[in-house]
Amino acid sequence: MIRAFLSALGPEQAGPVKASLALTTAVSALQGVVFALLVPVLTELLREGPRAALGWVAALALVTLFYALLRTLSLFVNFRVGGAISRGLHRRIGEHLVRLPLGWFTGNRVGELNRVVTDGVSRTTNVPVHIYPPLADAVVTPVVAVAALFLHDWRIALAAAACLPVVWMVFTLSNDAVGRNDAARDLVSDEAASRVLEYARSQPVLRAFGRTEQGGRSLEKALDAEHGAARRLLLRIVPVMLAYSFAVRLMFALLMVCAVLLVLDGGLDPALAVALLVLAARFTHPLATAADQGAALRMATNQLDRINAVLDARPLPEPESPVLPRGAAVEFDGVTFAYARGDDAPALDGATLRAEPGTLTALVGPSGSGKTTVARLLARFHDADRGQVRLGGADVRDIGSEELSRHVALVFQDVYLFDATVAENLRLAAPDATGEQLDRVAALSGLDAVLDDLPEGWDTRVGEGGTALSGGQKQRVSIARALLKDAPVVVLDEASSALDTENEALVTRTALELARERTVLVIAHRPATVAAADQVVFLDAGRVVESGAPGELLARGGRYADFVRTRERARGWRLTASDATTPPTPTTTEGHENDPART
Amino acid sequence: MSRERTATTDGAGPKPPEQPPSPLKTLLRPIRGRIRTAVVLQGAASALGLVPLICLVELARTLLAEEAVDTARVWLLVGVAVGASVAALAAGTASTLVGHLADNDLQLSVRRALAHRMSRVPLGWFTGRGSGRVKKGVHDDIEDVHSLVAHTLPDLASVLTVPLVALVYLFAVDWRLALVSVLLVAAGILLFSRAMAGSMAKMAQYAEAMNRINSSAVEFVDGIQVVKHFGGHRRAHERFTRAADDFADFFVNWSRSTTPVTVGSFLLLSAPTVTVVTVVAGVGLSLAGWTEPASVVAFALLAPALCAPMNVIGSRVQQTQAAGAAAGRVTALLDTPTLHQGEEPPPPESRVVFDGVSFSYTDHTGDRTAAERGRALAEVDLVLEPGTVTALVGPSGAGKSTLAALLARFHDADAGSITVGGADVREIADLYRTVGFVLQDVRLLRETVADNIALGRPGATREEIAAAARAAQIADRIEALPRGYDSVVGEDADLSGGEAQRVSIARALLADTPVLVLDEATAAVDPVSEAAVQDALSELARGRTVLVVAHRLTTVTGADRIAVMDSGRVVESGTHDELLSRGGRYAELWRAQGHRRDESGADQ
């Protein structure tokens, strides 16, 4: 636990954290000494009277004072260390994240990261402040007190010492079980919540098909199942939770019986027996809370493991002596890449292609053929498993990520905007861009029309993630941002999802405009873009199947030609009820047979 | 009784107690009896937990007595101590069980009620922050209420019982010593409440700093692709680092400004201090002859019990407040106004009339985003003749999807009316039997493929389902799944966007409604599957009254009627050729898509 803790915090935090934990441990030990000193005080008081106890009382008062001072010091130190941990962890995670390959940030990872950065860090911050001190009180204090028993009566001390390992064992067992139970309960509860959430999100379709009742019924079944599961978990865990409490109480009862037997036997002074039992009562109380503290520590440890998993992720190696790309030619040379190691169907399988400056290359192919992977490897989201990706003659791995990002501009399929103004979002690409430069890229990207519609133009805030803008509007901001970056290589993902017809035409126009002097790669969906390209690279199953000028490929009658024909068929699709070859089915509604509107 | 979640007591944060707000009471009403039982049981457990200590005091008196030791009494005391200890454990366990089971039932009934309500609110409610709020309601808020019911309320019972019982006993033993310990605890509480008062305002700031760090972290992580790619690491990263530093500074400053008082109260109210002070005072008092030594034992054992609860009360009060706020949100969700439910039978024919329809997205929860400002639809008149295809075209944000959504009553119009066969859609009981919908955002449920297709007709036979799948050109793909039609979506049926779309078309085919709305069904699909999707759609459209929201003009050139929308209005309508020759907005759009004036549907 401590090792995980220190590894998460990094070397510069190690000293203060160790000091804080050591101090807290010392304070808890001292608390044990305070309790232990009650024994001589009470023994003298009960046996000889108050005057005989005075010396021990003075010692007790002195040690308690020392304890109070040390406790105060430790509280201050713990707070300070907690603050330092919060700062240090956030910084470490932040600095590490920007060095990780973008390929690392998959959908699940992002959700997990959010939890790590918020909940994970705050729980870890709490370890020295709120979690470790009560735990030390619950464990260290009783151990010191039991040791003190040996000074007075070895038989009772031995009984207590014999109990501790048993209590410890029960503690570990119940702790594990409670931890597992917590995880299982969270799963059940998450599942129930996600069922309701799915139901909420599916409302349009559920309603469109009148399934609110039936949909509700299957939801109800799911909720019932989860309710039952939670119930069973609870009934199973209660005896386990009981076990630890029972063990601690049993220990106290055992000591009580021991002491009474010894006194009745005449083998133990009654005054000492009472004093020892007071000590036993004082240390079993914190001991009883150990289970709670253990559970809290366990949760914090789980969070720490998550943090460490993030910090252990390997960043992309940076070159020791970076090479500058010469020119903007893009080359893929026998590139093979799989998203998961040992994947039978790699995303790219020996792909070779070349894109020259001043040309437009259209990447075409069915979904999953590797088009997007080409873009990702070029921007070094991942490194190729085999083969080489070159930019201006230099292997992208030798260029260095900062330099590379200056050379390649991507227009993402999923556009993310920061909660700032439109202008600020653009300036992310070029912090010092002038107003004219902004206006120029706005005109080029069609953003100018969007700005006219926005209440405060350039100064409109876009909301978290850009939620205040429509999909098409965000896309234009993203295009403008990439243009402003003014990189010699531009990759456009012509995803049709966020685009309306006007945006689509605009992307084609922009791509052509850019291709005058840059190397432009387009993940193409529009026939118009493909037709206008200088080069078509047709991908299938990670291989470059055909490449060449679009007209040439069409004439060749290969895969690309097939593809275009299918596409033509899609374009030829007509929604009309009046097609003579497709008579109306008898199941549909009346009235259309003699409808004058149909031609 | 050990608990799963711990009261991490800092003494530095919590606020003073407040009456729980009424939504909480409303929410808890169904399980009120069981909560009371759990609280009473926990109170009993706490009181019983003190009995062994009291027995120990009495045992001390008996053992230290001048005369011969009364053995029978000794064993009786030991027996009572052990018995009470076991009884305390039993009562505590019972309390945990009752509380958790009650909470478990509460979660079920709240989730059920939420689901029931959600099926009746206007769909507009879900847009914007709606589903985030639902998530908070069904997950985080229920978790907060769980802590309250299962942990906090029973704990509060012990917080009250323990000092009360201890105090009564100690006063009975020796009122002077009891007074000393009461004074000590009172001083501690005084300091404690001063610490709390000072931290009230700080608490809000703390939450604020925490929020800032949360949102900047979310932004940092969500936008990491952009951050890295635009080489703007330092800047976007800076926002995050600044929030992190602010938070750490705040944490340290806050603890520095409050700790002298906090530490004071912590020390005064901690077991070693209370024990030592009362023991020292006891020795003093017995020196003066005012108390007997055996009474000192009572205080050494029981005085710490007076202040023990103070260590947890702060976090408990915080949890109660959090639960109160959570309950408020949950009840607000449960009270969301619902759509009016109509009672008229399905209309006999399928002529659809939009008459002066206006609508704006100032949604019913008061949320409004900049994009949704203003009217989405302004006095739209449109007639869909039975058996014809009407296409809505126009720039994004023109109101096409909104108009389509109103026909399926995802929202209700603010003004004007929409009728099908003369009946207002708001008055038709089972509108879904009349109006079918293929949505832009295809959503398959985590159920079997067969159930997904049969969504609109739960009683459909396997043959009917398979026939619909064949017509929608998806049957082959489904049959290739590991369990065919019984494969579960998202588990062993991983369908691509285009495949999901064809399943949703099969769904609409099977539902077989006379009126059909198709919304941008071809978005985000690669050309190969698009061809299949469109074949399926052509099949679906046959013979129905169809309203199609189109974004590629070429797909609808053959429609019976094309309505061109702009800024929430229908600005033109007619056939493709009519509109083109008119040279208006449509002709403009046609040209913008790279077509020539005379290229009237290249593939006809």
C-alpha cells in the first residue's frame, strides 16, 4: 500500500509523506502509552489511595501534554501533506497524459480517467488526513497497550496477545469480503442505473413503437433482478461483518473472565485487575472501529491502483536527436498495424502509398478498411508495428511529437471544443493569430455564415464540449481551426454524420483549395470529392487494393469501379410511392389508390 | 456493528445541523416505519453497548470491597456484560439489515417511479442536460439517499443515545466528576461549533474549487486529442494545472486558518484527553475526600463516551444535507410535468395536416442552449396526402427534424395543430399505431435482435420478424450472428451503424403503420451499406404516407412533393422540376450541391 502510494506520488513527495505517516504512527503509539499509564495510576489509587497515585498522575499528565502537542503537529503536517499530494498528483497525471499516445485515449479510458482525476485524487489526498490517522489509532494503539499489559501481568497479557492474531485474521477476512461485497453491490447498482438510463435514452424509439409499457415491463424485470441480487448480497455479507465485531467483543469477554478467575483464585491483586480491565476496555474500543478504517483504506488503495495504472502507461518514445522533415510528401511503406496485439485482422496490412505536396489524395474503401487508421498513424496516435510512415522523407518516429503536430493538421470526426469563445477555440491552433487571419479562415471554411447566426459572433461561448453549437457548426469551427494551424499536411475526415449538404460541398471545396500547395488526404465519402482527387487510394481489409487517378481506376473496372457503381445505385434511390414496378402492398392504409397527387 | 462506509471525521468541514427538507420526507414515506425500526434498534444497540462498561465498574466495586468477595455477584456481572455485548451486536445487526433492506426496496421503487414518469414526459425534456440529470437521479442521488437511510440515520441514533445514557449513569455515580467532564465536553463543543461556523462560507468555496477542478479535468481529458494535436498542450494543460493548484492552495490555506480551533476541539473531544482529565480530576477529588476511588474507574471507562459521537456528527450532518439535496432532485424528476394522454381511436385515414404549427425549444425544464434560441418552427402549414412521399429539405437548423418530431409527438406544438385523418395527434390514444418513425439516431435496445425488430409488434411470430428482416436486407447478417435472432445487441450482436439502421427499418416494416417518418436515415453510413439501406427504405416507403427528412437532394428528386424549409418556415414546395424551374431557394441548394441547372436527377 505504502509502495503504491509513494510510486503514485513520485520521488519528491516521498519524504514528506513518509514523515507524515511516521509521525501519525508515533502519535498513535504515544496514545497507547497514555492509556497504559492509566494502569499504575488506577492501581495505586484503588490500592493505596489518592496520595500514592500522585507521582503516576504527574507522569500521566506530562505524557498526555506531550501527546497533545505531537497530535497537533501531526494534524498540521497531515493537512499540508494532503495539499501537496493533491497538487503533485494532479500535475503528475496531467504531465503524463500529454505524453501518452492518443491511441491510448479510447472511449472507456476517458470515462475512467475522469474518475481517476477527480474521485481518485481526492481519496488519495485524504489518506494522510482522514484515513490513516484513525487506522493507526485502531491498530497501533491496541498493540502498544497489549505490550504494556506484559509489564503488569503476563497471564492476562498472554491471553490478549493470543487474541490479537485471531482478531487480525478475522479482520482481514471480513475486510476482503466487505471489499468484494462493495464492488459487487456497486456493480448491481450501476447495472440498475444503466438500465433506467438506457430506458431514458431510448424514449424516442420506445415511444415511436408504443413500447413504453412493454419496454417498461422489461425494464421492470431487470430492476427486479437487480433488487434481488442486492438483497442476496446483503444477506450474505451481514454474517461476515458480524464476525469481526464478535471477535473483538469475545476478546474483551475473555480478558474479563481471565482477570476475574485470577482474582478469585487469589493470584492477582483486585486493584491491578480492575486497572488492567480499564486498559483493555480503552483499547478494544478503537480496535472495534478498525474494520471501518480498513474498508476506507481499501477503497483508497483501489483508487491508487487506478492512478498508478495511468501513470504506468507507456508514453510514445521521443527521438533523442529529432530529424526535421524535408518537404511535405507523405509515404506509407509496407505499414502493418493492429489495435490489439496479435489481432488476426490488422487494421493496416502492409499498406504502401504516397501522397505528394500540391495534390489531393482520396482514401476510399468500405468501413473498417483502414482509412482512418492511415490518418491516425500519420499523426502518430499510434506507432506502426511494421513498416515505416514517413513525412518529408523522415520517419514520423524520428520527428518528435511537437514538431510533427506542427506539420500535420487533422479535422476530426468527433469535434471537441473547449468551453471558451469561438475565437479562443480557433486560437488554440495559433495563439498569436490576428483578426484578419481569423476572418480569412472563417471565409474559407464557411464559418463566417455560422458567425452571422451566433449572438455574439467570434465572442460567443460554445459551452462545455461545444454543446451550444450544432454538429454542422462545430464541424466548421473544427475546419477553420485546422486551417488556421497552417500545416503543410492536412487530413480531412469527410464523415457525413455531422454534415448537411452545404457543409459537404464546402469540405470538398476547402480540400481542393488546400490541395493547391499542401498535401491533402481526405477520408472520402462524397463522390464529388473522389472525382476531384488527383489520386484515389482504394483500401480494403487494411491493404491498398488499387491506386491511381479516379478516371483511370474507373476505366480499369476493378474494385474502385465496383464501388462507384454501388454508390451510383445508392444515389439513384428514389423515395416515391408512385413507382409502377413496386405496387402498394395490400397491408397499408386506404386512400392512396385513387390519390390524385400521385403521378 | 461495522459499517461499509466510514465516517472520515475531519472536524474541519461540516456544517451545523438543519431540518431535512420535505422532499426527503416525501421520498422516505413508504419506508418510514422501517427506518424508525432501524433507528430504534441502533439506539438500543448503542445503549446495550455501554452495559458491559457499567458492569465493569460494578465489578470493580465488588472485587475491591472490604468484606469477602461476593462470587455469585461477580459472575452475574460478567454474565450480564457478555449478554449485553451479544445483545448489542444482535440489535446492531438487525438495524443494519432492516435499514439496508428498506433502502434496497426504496431504490427499486424510486427507479420504477422514475421510469414510469420518463415514459410520459415530453421528449424535449431529455435534450440538453436531461439525460445527465436522469443519470444523476438514478445513480448518484440514489446513492446519497442510500447512505442516509442505511448508515447516517442509524448512526445519528447512536450519536444521541450513547452520551445520554453515559451522562445519566455518570451523574448517578458522582455529580461533581460528571460536572467536570460535562464542562470539558461543553468547551469542546463550543470550539467545535466555532470551527464549524468559520467553515460554513469556506465549505461553499471548497465545493466551488472542487467543481472547478472536476470540470477542468473533464475538459482536459475529453479534449486531449485536440490539446495534443494542436500543440496547445501547455495552454489547455495550464487551465487544468491552475485549477489543481488553486485547489491545493485552498486546501492548505483553509486548513491553516481553521486548524487551531479545529485541533483544539479535536483534542478536547478525544478519548485520551477526556479520560486523563477526568482521572486526574478524580484523583484530586478523592484527595479532598469528595469522591471514592472506585468512581474514578467509572469515569475512566465512560467519560470518553460523552464525546465520541462528536467526532462523527460533522460528516453525518453533511451526509444528511447531501441526501436532502439529492432527494430534492429526485422528487423534482418525479414531478416533471407529463404529456397529455389522448383517448381517441386510430384515425380511419392517413391524411396529415400541419396547420399553423409553431414550436420553440425553450424546454420545459427551463434549459436553453444558444443553438436552441428562438423559434424552431414558425406557422408551418403542410399537407401530406395519403400514399405520397413528401420530402423536407433545407439547410441544417431549418427545422426539418423538428417538424418530423412533432408528427410523432416527441414534442407538442406551442401553437397550431397537427392532425392525422382529421384527429389531433394529441388526442389519438395509441399514436404509434398510426405514425411510424425511422430515427436519425438509431438506438437498439440491449435485448435480442428479434425483440428489437418486434418492438412495434410484441406479439409478432418469428416468421413475421424474419420476413421484415429480409425486406430490410438484414436477414443474412442476423442469421450469421452466433445465436441468430436470439443474439443480444451489444453482447453477441455487434452491429455496424448501417446494419443497425436496417434493423430499425425492419422494425418499422413490421410495425406497419399507415404514416411513416424517415429522418436522415442515411447519415454516417458507408456507401456499400448505404445502398442496402436505401433499397430497404424504398421497400418500406411503398404505399404509405411518408414524410422524409432528406439531406441529399438527389435521394428525393422523385418525391411527390418537396417542401423547402428555412429558418423554421416552409419557403417553397412543389416537385423537383417545378422547384428547379422556379429558380428559388431549392434551385440554389441544388446548385450548392454541385449539380447543374438541367441535371434533373441524373439517374432517372
